[in-house]
Amino acid sequence: MKYDREGLCLSYDDLGDGPAVILIHGFPLNRQMWLPQAKAVTGAGFRLITPDLRGFGESEPGTGVYSMDTFADDLIALMDRLEIKKAVVGGMSMGGYVLLNLLARHPDRIIAPCFIVTRSGADDEAGKAKRKAMADDVRAFGARIAADIFAKLLFAEETTGKKPEMVAQVSAWMQAANPVGMAGGLLAIGDRQDYTPLLGRITMPSLVIGATEDRAMARENFDILVSGLPHASNCMIAGAGHMVNMEKADEFNACLLKFLQELKDGTASGCN
């Protein structure tokens, strides 16, 4: 499905019926990464919305400067279009940065946040410089420059050996990414603010999902989220890397659905 936002054509999937759940993809991916969750979430009685952020997947890149504000405002526009007042919102990696922006600027639109292999802190100056250099390379030489780097970080060693078809599929998504969107996303990530001070003010039930073999996100980021959020449940999924929702889909879905069901029943308390 598609919608118009400031002259751009942005894409999303809208599946099932029931309380709304929005899942935001990571960098440099697209909404197809959530296919392993579609049947489980909708089958449990929830409505699943998975957008392609501008410049990613089937969403047009436009010509403007990207920021977390821009990505977040696109999602608010989508919620308005779909007449969704509030939703459970989950964000993976870069999607988690968008989620934190939503929590800072539009907390009234979120029932509960789900933080998936992500972090609350900002890049240091060295990290910002590295992202800018990669963005310049992507503009000059194409998406494959970044795709090849990220392909080495996204999967656990076991997944690389046992599920080469999954690795190939995700690599193909990244290599096909729009260079304009990829470069814009890199700069937006580098410019994001430190949301760690916000965590203590997020009073709704929250879920934090980590992966033991994550090579892209250090364990300390999971710990900061779990300890900083006043009402956080958490799952650390063994044997999974950064693509935890695909690598260990059954374990991931069980964790997510338990949290969603507790919210639906009114029993979610943030206790593990």
C-alpha cells in the first residue's frame, strides 16, 4: 500500500485486525524484514503495520535532508491516514532511534514501546565522522559499499553457516537500497540526539529485546535500556545476531506476543 507525504510516495503493509502494532525496520533494510512476524502477530488478533521509511524499500527518497524528526513525522502522518490514534510501536536498530524520537515528541500516540537490538545513546564525534564518510562513499559508488560492510555485522556466525539463503536475501535487500535514501539515513543516524535521559520518563510498559550474538549492538546498550526504563520487560535471545527477528523468529515472536497479550489483557507491569 502507498500514501502521499509532502509529495513523496511512501509504502507500507497493513495486515490483520485488532489493536495496532507498528514495526519500524532497521538500516539499511525495509519492511520485508518483518515477514516472519506477520502471521504470528495477525493470528494473535492484532493489526500489523510495517512501513518503509522514506528512501528505503519501495518508499521514494525525495531530495530533502533526512532526520529522525522526518522519519517520525512520516509515521505520524501514516497513523493519521489510517485513523490510528495510538499504537504499540517497535523499532529495530535505526527503527529504535525513530521510536525514541516519537516518544520524545509524540508520546501520546504510543501505547507501549518495543526496543529491538537498539540503543538510546548518540554517536560520538568519531562515529559521526565515520557515518558521514560512508554516506559520501555511498553517493559516489552506490549502495553496495555500505551493504558489504553491514552484511558482516548482521548475523550470528551460526546463522551464516546454517541459513545462507537468509543471509543472501538480506544482502540482496541492502544492495538494492536507494543510494540517496541510504546516505540520508546514515546522516540522520549520525545526527540523532542522546535519548538516554528520556528513558526514566517513559512510564508505560516497555519491552527490550536483545541478542546474545549481536555484532552490531553491544550488550551494554541492552542493559542501559533495561535499567533506565521504569517498567521494562526484556528478552535476551540466545544464538541470534542483529537480525534476531529473522534468525530466531519463533523465540522472537513468543517474546513479542507475550508482551502484546499482557497489554491487551491489562496485566503488563514491566516485571520479567
